[in-house]
Amino acid sequence: MGHGWHDRQQRTRAEVLSAAGELIAEAGVEGLSMRKLADRAGVSVGTLYNQFGDRDGILVAFVSDGLDQLEREVDASPAGEPIDTTRRLFQLLDEILSASVAVWKPVFAVIKSGAELAGLGEVGDRFVSIIEHDLSKAAAAGMFRVDVDTERLAEHVFHTRMARVERWAIDAIEWDQYVSSSRLGLELVLAAVLEQPWADVAVERSGVTV
């Protein structure tokens, strides 16, 4: 198929996801029905099912689109050295969440609690891959004081952060608690495996020092 068809598909996807965000902000995920979304986006219900599968597919695509934005932001402002890319990624995630709380809070409250969506599937895999690539560069640069399984560490870092996102999304913790505990968790894990002087930097960034 030609570029025209592909461009139309991309425009339709963007319009649908934008409309999904509007509906979620207005009435939560409960207000996101395929019929309402089709009407808001100006497409047929059949188009939605063909392109996204079902409402869960819409939600995963919505989060995936947010990750696309994160990747573009990271690429636009590359970190000075490894590890900082992972920090920058999570900083940008928090900026996106805090900028649209009315949208992201209900999305993550549903997307992590639903059995079909737990772990975020391919979206989660993409996130882990970005972190793992960054950690691999750190290993190659001799930044770790021990041999590190970068894939396993990346998975731990990601899933720990998403667990905190879920706790915030379901109102188990406040936003400030989410931010401080997330930084503490990430930096202490890094401090446990990094060489000096990077380990001391991680401990200082964790906020546990006085």
C-alpha cells in the first residue's frame, strides 16, 4: 500500500488517541466506550476494532503513544553519560503524568489492575529495552563494580517504578510520596552496583544523606 494510505492510518490513530484522552479526562476510563470514541474521533466503530482490537487495545495504544513521546524527548536531549538516560526517561515520564493527571491516573489505575493489561505487554518491553540499552552502555564504560545482568536489572527498575505508578493511580500514595519513593528506590539500586564516584552520586540523589 502507498504512503497516502499509511499517512491516513497514522492520522486516524492520532485522532483516535487524542479523542480517547479527552473522554478519559471528562469521565474516566468508564466513559471510554467504543461508540463514544468513534463519535468523538469521527470514525466508524468498525475502524476502531480493525485498528485497535478493543478498548484494552485503545488503552495500550494510548500508553504506547506516550512512550513514543518519551523516546522523542530523550533523543532530542541525549544524556551526557550512561545511567543519566534512565534517570531522564523517568523524569520525562513524571512530567507527562503530572501534566495530565486527569488522563493518566485513571489509565494506569485500569491498565495495571486488568489481567490482560498487567505488565503493559509490548509497551513494557519497549520501556525495559530502553533502560537495558542504557545499562549496557554503562557496563561497557566500566561503571559497575560487579558483573551485572543488565536485562534483569532493567526489568526490576521498570516493574518497581510501574508498581509505584499504580499505587499513585489508585490513591494508595500521594504524588509527592510517589516521586520521592521512586527516586529513592532507583538510586539505591544503582548505588548498590555502581563504581565510585557514580555510587556516591546515586546515594546523594536518593535523598537519604543528611
